[in-house]
Amino acid sequence: MDVTGTRAITVDNLLKRYGDFEAVKGVSFEVGQGEVFGFLGPNGAGKSTTINMLCTLTRPTSGRAEVAGHDVVSARDDVRRNIGLVFQDPTLDGYLTALQNLRLHAELYGVESALVLPRAKQVLQMVGLWDRRDGVVQTFSGGMRRRLEIARGLMHSPRVLFLDEPTIGLDPQTRRSIWTYIRELQEREQITIFMTTHYMDEAEWCDRIAIMDAGQIVALDAPETLKAGVGTDRVTIQTDDNEAAIAALAADFGVEARIVEGHVTFGVAGGETFVPRLFSEFSVPVTGVSVSRPTLDDVFMSYTGSTIRDAEEDPAKARNRTMMRMMGGARR
Amino acid sequence: MSREHRLSGPEPMVITASASVAPAGGPSTTTSLAGGGPAPTPPAEPIEVVRVHVPQRSARSEYRAVKIVWRRELVRFVNDRMRIVTSLVQPFLFLFVLGSGLQQLSAAGTHGVDLKTFIYPGILCMTVMFTAMFSAASIVWDREFGFLREMMVAPVRRSSIVIGKALGGATVATVQGLIVLCLAWAVHIPYSLGLIFGVVGIQVLLAFAITSFGIMVAIRIKQMQSFMGVMQMVVMPMYFISGALFPARGLPTWLTVLNRIDPLAYAVDPMRRLVFSHLQISAAARRVLDPGLSWWGWRMPAILEVAVIAVLGAVMLAIAVAEFSATE
Ligand SMILES: Nc1ncnc2c1ncn2[C@@H]1O[C@H](COP(=O)(O)OP(=O)(O)OP(=O)(O)O)[C@@H](O)[C@H]1O
Ligand SMILES: [Mg+2]
């Protein structure tokens, strides 16, 4: 695994303008060979636009990008031969069977005829669809289609695989299995994976992530490093008087709290030891409290000052949390 | 780390994968995520990775692209039995219902020739036309269902995709035309090799031209409903004006003018000429029913008419290719 060696993707000041609107505001980054690189951001951040520029579907307004050693504008075909794509919106032919979809892809990419079936078998087995190879895609579930699209993206042994929200709209179980495939495949085929998501917990699967907001990259590092950079646990308390609580927190403990979604929230180092102190010394009655390790939400929050909307309704997020909930002032 | 080792099993492999690349320090969340809960479908036994290679663009790769796009159109047509049937309804209605019904009125004017026989060449053209039109709509569907993107990012020329589509549509339309050709006996037209080859030849050309036209329109118009609307608005009048259902002679001046500039007339006329050349009918009937297209008294030779269709088809295909290549 050579993360430091040659670059699979080099992006330099890439900018895309639609009319007066800058969808991507001059981003720069590099992705190493064999890396799983994630683009994280809320709706409309410019993730898809960036992917589309990298995979030659959209022309950059300015800036440069190289994928697999080829320029995305001047060497379009060379880029295309070396990349696999899974778009945000489905692009399968629903009237054809799984295998027919793969064959069609192989023909379009000029894959040697003798290798089409063995390769199709391999990628279908990898995503667990070999038994359903003769099923018409229309009869597939959303998760199966997604897996088939991933298999198709791999059909021609790309060096870089782009996945635009590969798990959107799937249940947590399927999402996780898709991530298992992605990691496995990255291991097995030694390819670089560039993906976008707006599920915070999914970003944990990436080697490095770039947090994108309003067309700009606001942070870029390994998820662990980003979280460590936040440095504090997140404590959320419920009180009857939030304003008083915030004032008291500042006065008694010197922490700066704010109200997020109706609850007083603040960051402290060592949340577990802070809470007992809070209970013994705090002047405002507390009706509930929760402490969580820094998540990418906190990272996102610390860089952008807002939460990522979608993460809220995400049940999988709960797994990342160490929850201590003492409702209604009950004692331990 | 050898490949064998890494492929030893799904579960440890995932963990190895994350551990080896995750930054040092702290238990990785990835590990715990992968470890908990039921294991995802395990992949098959460790197999050597089948690596394929995408060659540089070449004439051969373009040929394969054209061929697969063409084949896809055929597969979809064969799978869609409803479409095969529905696109035959209209020609049958015109030929047998309209043809039989109006026969009583027209008997005096057709010099003893069955009206069905007279409009049959027009019906041959009609079948091809409507099927070709629907085939061209597939590009709108493909856009709507996203599949167009899959083709757009492939390392092949856009022209290969358009040509594959045009050939596919043309083939499908010709097959439909052949079905109607089988009805010749029902309208008193004797079969001969010359007739069959001639009719098929004109059908292929017409199908190709109409499909190209349809694709040209489809690239611009992105909604199915508007596409169908535009096609109806353009193709129906063209069909009526072409003289498929009446002889292009002794018409009011405005209609004559429209008829002469209607491209479809140049497909209907040679078709009728061909069919009528295989009929034993009186000279008077021939004069009335198969007057041909003439410009200031000069009757255009069939070969020239066919050439008009071919050239128009080629031009529209070229426009379609240019448009398609320019889209992002
Ligand atoms: N073809 C286009 N014309 C005009 N504006 C566009 C176009 N494509 C994207 N945009 C705008 O660019 C911005 C970024 O869009 P983009 O699709 O890249 O977002 P995203 O990060 O992928 O969001 P999502 O999570 O919703 O997929 C949006 O505000 C969008 O409206
Ligand atoms: Mg997007």
C-alpha cells in the first residue's frame, strides 16, 4: 500500500462555474495510489460536480486535474480508459439482465472477449450477485442495483474507481456490506477509490477525507486525525433554562457552550470526568446529559459552524457514540 | 503481505485492510464497524484476480461499440412484445379499415384497382416510419433512466453511439416493415425477388433516415412527452402530405408545393413505383394512380428520389453526431 508514492489524482485549483454561481471554488488536493479517499459534505457542496470534472463528464471552468497520470481535459480518453464510475443516480439498463449489463459495458470498453465472462464472474461474485446474473435488473432491489453498478464499474479493471454516494438511500446493513466490498476490493485489486458521501459515519472507512462545504475544502486529513484535532468530547445537557446554563457554564467551568437543536452543547477534554463534576458543582438543574466522543460531525461543526443535516436522521451514528444517559435527574 | 494472505477470508481481510491503512493511534472505528453484526456475503473462494486491459481507441473498439449499441436496441425490441404489436396496429387500421371502407367511394376513380393495393406502398412506408420514430425515442428514455451516461463516459467516440443507435432503430423498423411486406398477398400483389429486395432496400433507407431525424430531435429534447409531441407534430403532417394515401397529381397548388418539399414523398414515390411495376393493370390506371413526382413536368427517376432520402438521412445523422459530441 503506497499512500505516499505516486499520485492517482492530482487536483490543482479546480473551479467550476455555472453562470454566476461557483459550484466548486478552486479546490486543490492529491490522492495517493491505493488510497480510499472520501469527499464529505452536505447537499449542494459540489461533490458531484468535482467528481464529474475528474471523470471528464464536465469541463472545468479553470484549474487542472490529472487522473491516473492523464489530464482530464486534454487526455479525456486516457482518463476514461483508466477509471471506473458509479454515479449518484442509477445508470443501469433495467431491461437487461445483470450479466447483459456487464457485457455491454465490457464491449463499450473494448475488453478482450475471452476475458469478459471470467471477469464478469469475478466482479459479480465479489458483490454477491453471481447467482442472480440472469435476473432482469428491473426486478432487483435498490441495494442489489447499487452492488451491480459497483461490479460494472470494476469490469474493466480501472485504476481509479469513482463512487458518487454509493450508499445513498440504502439501509444500514446494505451500506455496511457495500463498504466491506469497497475495502475488500481496494485490497484485492489495488485500486484507488475516490468516493463521496454525506453520511458522516461512512467517512470512517476512508483513509483520508476532505470535508467540503459550499464549494470549498475546509479540512483534509485522516478521519482519526481530524477527530483528534477536535480534541474534546461533546457534552450535551438538557436544562429547564438554557440561557442560565450557558452563563453558568462559562462562569463556573470556563467552557463556551451553545444551543444546538434545543440542547446546550459544549466540548470538554475528558467528558467522563467532567460530568460528575457538573452534577456536584453546577448551579442550574440538569434533567439529562449525554457525552460523546468527537465524531466527524464535530469535526464538521468545528470547521463550518453547522451540523450536517443528513447525519441527524442516521441511526448508524448511534454506534459511534458512547452514550451515558441519565434521564430525569436519576442517580447512578 | 502476499495476495494469498490477504485473500484468506472476508472478515479478517477487511480488518487487515483498514488496519494497514488507518493512521496509527487509537482503536480504529473501522475495525469495530466491520467486526460487529452479521458478516456480509462472503466472496467466493480466493481466486486470482482476472485483470483486463482497456485498449487504446481503435477502429476495432469503435466497431465493437457500434455493434453492442445496435444489439442492445434489438434485444430490447425483441423483449418488448407489446411494442411489436402496438406499432403494427396503425398500419393495419389504415390498410384494412380505411382501405376497405373508402373503397366504395373510390372504386370509380381507381380503374378497378383495389384501394388497398393502391395505399399498400404508403403503408409499407408508414410502418417503417412509426417504428423508427419510436426507436429514436430510446435515446430520450436512456437519458431519463440514466443509461445514456454510462455510454457517454465510455472511451469511445460519441459518433459510434449515435451510429449504433441509428442502425439499431433502422434494423428494428425494417423488421416491422418486413412483417407488413408479408401482407402483400392480401392486397393482390404478387411476390417476386425483385419486389422483396426493392422494398426492403427502400425500407432500410427510410428507416435509417427517420431514425437519424428522430435522434437529432431527441438529443435536443430531453422530455419524453415533448419528444413524442414534436414527433407527432412533424411526422404526421409529413406522412399525410407525402402522398402515401393519394396520388400526387392534380392536387391544389399549395398541396403540390408542400408535397414536393416533403422529404417523405421521395420515399413513398419510389416505393409505389416499385410495387406498381409488379402489377398487371391498365395503362389508364397506372397513369392515374402512379403519376410519380415531377418538377415542372420532369418526372424524377426513382434512383434520384432514393438518393434524396439517403443524403437527407446522412445529413441528419451528421447533425445528430455533431450535437451529441458537443453535449457534456
Ligand atoms: N448543470 C448545472 N447547472 C447549474 N447548477 C448546477 C449544475 N450542476 C450542479 N449545479 C449546482 O452546483 C452545486 C453543487 O452541486 P453538486 O451536485 O456538485 O452537489 P453535491 O455536493 O453532489 O450535492 P448532493 O449531496 O446533493 O449530491 C449545487 O448548488 C447545484 O445546484
Ligand atoms: Mg452529488
